[in-house]
Amino acid sequence: MSQQGPADKARRATIPAESATPWQVIHPAPLLALQPDFLTAAEADSVLHRLDQEIDWHSPTIQIYGRQHKIPRAQCWMGDDGLAYRYSGHSMYATPWHPGVEALRDRVIHALDHANLPFSRFNSVLLNRYRGGEERMGWHSDDEVELGHAPIVAALSLGSERPLRFRDRQRQAFNVWLPHGSLLLMGPGAQSCWQHALAPRKIAGTRISLTFRRIVSDAA
């Protein structure tokens, strides 16, 4: 399922291999897998503080069922030059890669490749910042046409541990708790099988998520 060329493999070969705990398979097909300590606690603390301070966060207005709403969180979408996609009636244009985020992207790709898990040559990332448990994200799938068929999404979580809630077409739901510094892989087919949401919770503290994905050039 990988999408990479020789140059990508050469670049990733310079990234040290991780020595984290084994991946936890939450669901085999479509694949949901979690590495709880993708980053060490010290690394996760450092990255959380840096992104909170250095990212140009904003809360745009989006269209839901024909009405305009300001999203209940802050976000930033970054990626390769010229990328764009539409979400809930809102056009998004990629800002240039933050050096620290680009390094994390390369590390995610390397870790998935090293573990022989499905991955993509991620060319963009959506960062969401939740200032407290009342900030949230509603039910959705990452299935926009720009992401192509059966997209692969890798989500890095920083800060307060909260559960990502999944549900299938029969509304059968389950939670996946995402610790500080964890990496969640949503493999091919996950977006068509489930929706996911971050529901409000009585949980204090900031949470930042980075969802790495690939915009398909012939769909953008």
C-alpha cells in the first residue's frame, strides 16, 4: 500500500529507528492500530509546547447543513506547495511546512514503513488544537475526493488524553483513547467503514492532534 520513490527511501534512511512498544491492533480490517508511545514523554512535551506557541492557529467558519458555524477548536493545514481542498464548503490552502512538523511527518512515514504497516507519502497535515474538554470535532470521515480512494491517515496526539470515538453505519460505537505522544493509524478502508469524532469531555488541558494525509494530485 506504500506510495514512495527511491528519493523518499533514501531520505527516510537517515531517520533513526524507533524503539517504542509494539503496535496495538485495535481492529484488523479495516486496520486501526495504535502505538501509545510513538514519542517519549519528554519529546511529546517539547513538541506540544513548540506547536502551541509557533503555529499560526485560527478558527474558520464552515458550512454545515447550509448554515455557517465557527469551528469549536483552532486549526492549521500545512503541506506541499500548491495543495488545496474543500471541507464543509470551506476552501483550504496549505501553508508551508513548519520544520518541526515536517520532521515529524518523515518520522511517521519511517515508523510505519519500518513496522511493515500501510503508509502513504503524506504531503499534508491538518493540525487541530483543543484548549479544553469543551472544544470538539463532530462526526465525520476523512473521505474528501482530494484524498483519493481508500486514504491512509496517521494521527499524532499531544497533550491531554482524550478518546476518539468511532461508529459504523449501524451506529455501533467504540472509543480509542489517545495518550500524549501516541500515533494512531487509520488504514485503507477505515474512512468508508467508520466515522469518528472528538466529543466534549470534562477533561482539562490543551490537546493538539496532527492528522497526516495525502492529497491526490489528479483530484485536487
